[in-house]
Amino acid sequence: MAKLRVGVLASGGGTNLQSIIDTSKKGEIEAEVVVVISDKKDAFALERAKKSGIKTVFVDPKLYSSRELHENAIVKILEENKVGLVCLAGYMRLLTDHLIGKFENKIINIHPALLPSFPGTHGQADALNYGAKVAGCTVHFVELEMDAGPIIAQAAIPVLEGDTVESLSKRILEQEHKLYPKAIDLFAKGKLKIKGRRVKIND
Ligand code: GRF
């Protein structure tokens, strides 16, 4: 069976991208990253992709007069590369209807907290400061509202005495690197069915 063609959108370091590339290369998932797109010229994620011989595109938001036009450019690249799944991996922009409408139920994201608790850009710090005893990460389908789509998979870890934002984030990230490829593989194998808010996994 042909591997699922994945497009990754990333703004930062790209350690999640790396875990997808690595598991794909090892044949652990039925998916391959065919293009990496960033809104940041110097995102290290682009370097990681280049090193693995994957096509990269920097789509400069400054060149477009609206978010929609910026997304149109991204949609064009995803379509040209025949992408079947879009993975957000540290992509720091809210998506609009343009992108979400073109890839309905084909965009997923990883968030460093156990949603619906602690959405937003500081999930790990918010969990720690709140005093949560359990933290973790979530892979979910993307909807217009931030960090709100149906949940595909979650991994939980204990918050330890003496944890700092850094130590907790590091342990959550280790979980992210395992969880995201697994979720992508389930999608690739057609095992995910969305029923309202629930995602049924046909294993
Ligand atoms: C991760 O913590 C992810 O959950 C969040 O952004 C961070 C990206 O890290 N959405 P990286 O660029 O994959 O290293």
C-alpha cells in the first residue's frame, strides 16, 4: 500500500517533525513527510527536513495582505504535493476556514497538555502553576477554535515534586515524540472515525 503523504507545518525547533521523519524512515508508520512548510524563515524544522532530503517551503506571511491569502499559498503547496494529512507541529498560527475547509478532518495537531485543560501557548506552565498532579499531551483534529477539535490520543505523566516548567516540558516532549507518530499511523491506516466529539479507533 502506498504510504500516506504528510505535509508538516512548523514554526520552531521541529523535534516532533524529527520524530515523524525518524519513525517513517524506520518503517514504523505508514506515512512519509513529503513537504515541510514554515512561516518562519529560520525555523530549525526546515533544516531538519532538508537534512532528510524533504522539500521545504518558507511561506512569508509578510508577503500577503491577509491570513486567508497566506493560507491560500500554503494550500496550493499542500495540493501540489498531493498531501493526504496535514500535521501541525509547533505551528504558531491559528488556522482559518481556508485551510481547514480544504483539508476537512485531515489536519491534526499536538498540544503539550491534557485537553480540554490548559489550551493555549503555555500548556505545560499552566498545568504546573495550577497545581495539576498529572500532565501530558494530546493529539487532536483541528477545528477553527484553538486546541478544541476531537481528541485522537493522549499520554499522561505525573507532575513530580520539584518539577520546573523546563523539566516538565522535557518529559511531556518525550511523550509527544511517541504519541504523534502513533496517531499519524492510525490515521494512515484508516483506523480513525470521527463521531461527533469522539474519535473511534478501529484497531
Ligand atoms: C510542542 O510542545 C508541541 O506540543 C507544541 O509546540 C511544541 C513544538 O515543539 N504544539 P517542536 O518544534 O516539535 O520541538
